[in-house]
Amino acid sequence: MHPARSGLTVIHTREGHVPDLSDCPPAKLQRGEPRLRIGDAGPKGRILVRGEYGHDIIADLAPIPGELVIDKPGKGAFHGTTFGVEPQSRGITRLIVTGVTTEVCVHTTVREANDRGYECLVLSDCTGSYFPEFQQVGLAMIAAQGGIFGWVAPSEALLASLTPQEAPS
């Protein structure tokens, strides 16, 4: 079942920068291999540049009408975006977080959300890392100490708990 059919608000985020990289801090520009840095040409366009093919959301996860897409200049969804306003304006206090990479963007967003008072559930099979050990440890860190940053569960558990939203009469 698609989350929207259960009345859930879906917000997609994408890390990327404006084409002239004016929103990318110099320290961030210097990270990575010298031939594969932000703004350099890659196999799917300029790396982490908004509007490039490689910056877009993959077709299997493409937003459907009504879902928000927020471009972010950093790792976390809150920094430099309107992301914080969107859930708050809808009275949302709980976030279900998915994405890549677990140890970077997912972790940063969950930690930022936790500091803002949100309850977070990270779907373990809907996140990923380049490194299996980072995936395992990243998820363990979120759930450590009784859920210090949030909870972790497989998507199957969430899907089993959702019910279709009834149409208004």
C-alpha cells in the first residue's frame, strides 16, 4: 500500500546545490576524491548539482502528485530548507525516515529531528549504505539506549499496521 493511501504525508528530499555552487560551503567542496568532487562532471551529470540527471529521484521512488520535494544543500533535511515548516504546519510529530545513506543523510536528519522533538522511525530495509558494516552500526546507533534517536523496524512491520484511509462521506 502506498503511504499516501493511509493518510500519511510524504516528503522527498534531495541533497544538491545550485549550479554555480554558491550554496556549497568551501569545506564541503574540498571533500571527496579530487576528480569526483561536488560540481564535477560525472556519469550522470555534474555531481550533486540540482537539475542534473543524477540529482533526480529514481523512477521507482518518483513522487506522485501531492508529495512534496525539498532540495537540501546539506546532509540533513532541516538545514537550509523549509523541511521544518512542512511537518510542523501539518501538526506532524512523528517521522518515518528512509533513504541513503544511513550513516550520513539519514543519521543527520534523524538527529536533527530528535533535537526538534520529533519521534522517528527508521525503516531498516528502506535505507542503505555503501558499506554493510556502516548500515548495521548506523541503525544500531539510532536505536541504542532504548531509542536514543528513534526506533528502527523493517517496512513490513509498518505496512502491517497501516490501514487505508476512508474517503470522507
